[in-house]
Amino acid sequence: MNSNQSGRRGFLKGAALAGLAVGAQKASAQTGLTNTAAPGAPPNTHEHGQLAPNAKPAGRGVTKSITHTTYYTPLADSVGIITPASLHFMQSHSRLPQIDPATYSFTVHGLVDRPLSFTMDDLKRLPSVSKIRFLECLGNSSPRRHVNDGKPNSTPVTVQYTHGVMSCNEWGGVPLSALFKEAGLKKEASWVVAEGNDGSKYNYCIPLTKALDDCMVAYLQNGEPLRQEQGFPARLFVPGFGANHSVKWLRRLYITDEPYMTWDQSVHHAAARADMAYKSRWFNFVWPPKSVITRPSAGLKLNTPGYYEITGLAWSGWGKVKKVDVSVDGGKTWKEARLQDPVLPMAHTRFNFDWTWTGEETTIMSRCTDDQGEVQPSLAELNKHWGRAEKDHLEPKSNTHYWNAIQPWKVAKDGSISDVLFA
Amino acid sequence: MSYSHRFLVPGFLLPLMTVGAFLLVAPGVGFAQRSNIGRPASEEDIRNLGVIISPGGKGLPQGKGTAKEGGELYAKQCVACHGKTGEGGVADQLVMGKPGAPRKGMYSDLDRHPIGFWAYSTTVFDYINRAMPANRGGTLKPDEVYAVVAYLLYMEGIIKETDVMDQDTLGKVQMPNRPNFLPERVVWPPNPKKPSWY
């Protein structure tokens, strides 16, 4: 690999120099100048590009507690569907490991004919696949995130903190089906327990049919190696399911014949349901259809009446977004928004909507319908379905996971915008 | 780099190879072939990865412990974060019941941490074994994990103080809250699928 790399680099360098030489010759022919020094960027910046010195894009927010560290993506500034890797959210329950890719491997074992360990070199030899897919923490936009009560760790109520633990990236890696073909699945195999290399050896499980259908061990994120916080050098990626299934810093895949009752999945993510007499719902898996207006959104201010584009993101863990409706009158009337290409399954879909603000107080919101015909519910519908008390958001006693209620933003007369989900 | 199912053949040899090539790409042969990528993991390699415990207790290591031993370990290694008797401190509450008197009733989302909420005693072993004490996960020996699990189960009123927890007994502990999880049997894909916010 090494000799190969230096060979390729040598080639690129040669090509670049040749290109520059041609440019320099042209310039001197036109201007008569004899200076043949290479124009352009400062030295030693060619390998990995940097932001322009004056570019100051919004950065991530952070909260830290004894149980979690969380980074929030600045969604209000997003256009299109791809989250820059540098702005990708993170939620971690324990120490982030530092792993040397040269000595890294993960193991596939359990109900297989041949337990196998795979190195990074092995992964790069195996059949590859890449998918643009959303990834969303199963607590994203849940009731607590709409409250700033001044307690430690309460955050500004903006789209960055209400909805900012989600992303959409191009993930590249090896399909689990290819890995499992090497190992050979036994007849009884039906579940996969994934284990990570973090301080808690985090584990979580997925059904084998899902694993074979569309899951991968990912080692590339938007064409680059995974970020440290995203599981470098390799992670499981499970499209459409709550992000906890996509175990980072993958250590092993253990094939079993039943779901294993890992703590996070069977305890921490089992949530009481008022409509089920407070029995706890567990193994929810899929993110239902959801959308949010990213701009204009809470915390921003409209300075004058007039035209503003309403733009936002819609997605569904079940498939593609079929349509997004937008209301600019507090939900009285709805009009279809434009969906921007590409519209991919289990991926963020960008929607846009022309709007002229009259200067009057109003509330704007969006509603996603997916290709299964399922419609994003309003808060009232969700509360009714889950038997939740209407104001159960300060100290929620029942389920707040996989929260997909329609998100209303109120525009006040002075143009300031606020979150009125629980108003 | 080489893939066992891909090769280059000079053109003039192709007619000669047609029969063989046909066999190679015939259904169930060509692409389904393994590439022999990946290093076989020995039993020792897998042992070194540590245990993953099934709900019924498959994978539990040898060893044993009682609540009494567990109480001593708890006082040294857990008390700082989880409180004197599991009532919670900087970290989660671990106990809501009392010895001999398990907590009755449902658990709301505000109190779903204590062991009495958990559906499987084996999850308590699996989690503490891999993750606790926080930031020093994986440092407890099997006897110590059995003991501290026994202590927490005893404090919750689920087992007796003298019960020995080991490879055979731990998986058989009936957790009182087990009937309160839905769906009773975990299935994929969910049936019926809709509405998906179910």
C-alpha cells in the first residue's frame, strides 16, 4: 500500500507542477513578466483544504453532564442536505477511544461457520458501497429540548438545540452482507449484537434481516475517514433506525438467535407509555416521518416585512419523502413545498417554499408525508396517540423518544421568532 | 489486490475457458464465492474480547458472589456516584425497593433507572461488567460483578441476602417488572407496521 501511495502522490505532484508551469509561461507571455514563481495558495496547504481565513461559519454547541457529552449542529445555516463532517452532532456516554487504524480490527463471531477478524486493509479490499442517509439521535427534538428553565445544561431554544442531534452524510464502507458471506451465517442466526470500543464497550442490537438488507461497516464519511467522534476508524451504520443502533468504534459483531437485552436498548431506551397503562415500549427501531423548518427559525429575527424563503429538512426512516406541506397561518391552511433533488430514501430531503411576511404575527410549520403514506403528527395527535398529558414536557413521565411532532415557529410582530411547540 | 472471483485472461484463451467460466458464474457459484479475506479468530481471540450475556444467561463467566460481599464492594467502588444504598447521587438512582419488599407499581420515564425496572437480571451483569465503575469499565473480576449484582438485586427486594449468584442462578432470577415491556416478543419488521409512532 505504501509504495502505491507514494507512487500516486508522485504522479499528482508531477501533474500539478506541469499545470503550473504552463500557467506561468502563459502569464509571462501576456505580461512580459519574467517571474515564474507558482501563484496561488501558501505552501503546504495542498493536501487538506482549510476554510478561508475570514469564513466564520456557525459552529456546534455543546452540553456536558456526568452521563453525556453532546454536540449540536447549527441547522439554521444549512442549505442542501449534506452535513459537513466538522459540524456533525455527537452524543457520547463515555470516553472516546483513540484507535490506531494500522492495528485496528473488529471480529465477526457467534453463529457463524468461521469467526473472522477484519483489518482496515481487509475492509478496503471487500466490495464497497456508499449511501447518503440521515442519522438521528433517538432523543432529537424531544420535549426537554424545547425548554430553557435555567437549569444546568438547558440550552437556547433554537433549531440547533431542538433538532441539532441529526445529520445527513455520505457513508462509505462494506455491506454487512459481504462480511457475513465471508464468515458464513449459521441457520439459526437472526440477530446481531454490535459492540463498540468506547469506555463503556457500548452494545446494542439489530435484527439480522435489517443487517443483511442495507447496513454497512462504514469507514468513510463524506469521502474522508470518519471523524474521531464518529467512530474512527470504522463504525456500524444502520439506515433509518435511531442513531444508537449505529455503534461507533466497532469492536465486534456477535451473531445470535435472539435479541440481546443490552442496557441502553432494553433499559435506557424503554419508555413508559401512558396509553399503555405505563407499560414500557422498547425496541422502537425506526424514525417515523418528520420535518422541520430550519430557516426562518427560533432565535432568528426578520428585520422587515417582505419576501423570505422558508427552507427546511424532511426525512423518514421508512423510505422516501413524498411531500412536505407548509403552513404560514398557524396550521389553518397548508400548501405543498418544493422538494429539491435529490430525494433519497432514509435521507434528509431539502424543501423550499416562497413566503412573503406581511409584518403580522403568525406561526409557520411544516408537515412531512412519506412514501408509505404516513403523515407527521401534530403535538395534539402525538399526545393523544401516546396518552400524554398536554403539558408533559418539563418533567416528562412518558415516552419522548422518536419524537416527530410538527414543529411550529412563531413570528412576532417585531420579527423575532420563537419555539411555540408547548406554548 | 486480488479477488478470487475476478481474473484477467488473454483473449485467445477465452474459447477454451468458456466451459469453466460458465461453471464459475453459474447460479450459487461465481459471486457467492468467498474471498478468504479476514483472519480466522481463534477461541482465545474471542475469549479476550470479553463476554456478551444473553437474556437467559448464556455467556455468563465462571464465578459467584453474594449480596454481603457485594455490599462491601459497593461501599468502596460505587457509593461515590450512586449514593450510600443506591438512592442516587451525582449518577443515577439504582434502587427504589427495599430488601424483602420489592417496589410495586409502574415506572414512569422519570424513574426508569433502578434495577427493579429492568427486565433481565442478566442485563445488570452485562452492563456493570462492561461499563462500571464509570471510566473504569471492564476492571471488575467476575466474582466482584456477581457480588455487586447480587447486592443490587437484594436491595431491590428481588433475591435473598444469602442467595448465591453464579452462572446457573443469575439467569433464573425472575424480574418483577418483566411483564411490563411491550411488545412482549421483539419482532422485525414490526407487525402491524402502522402507525409507526406506535
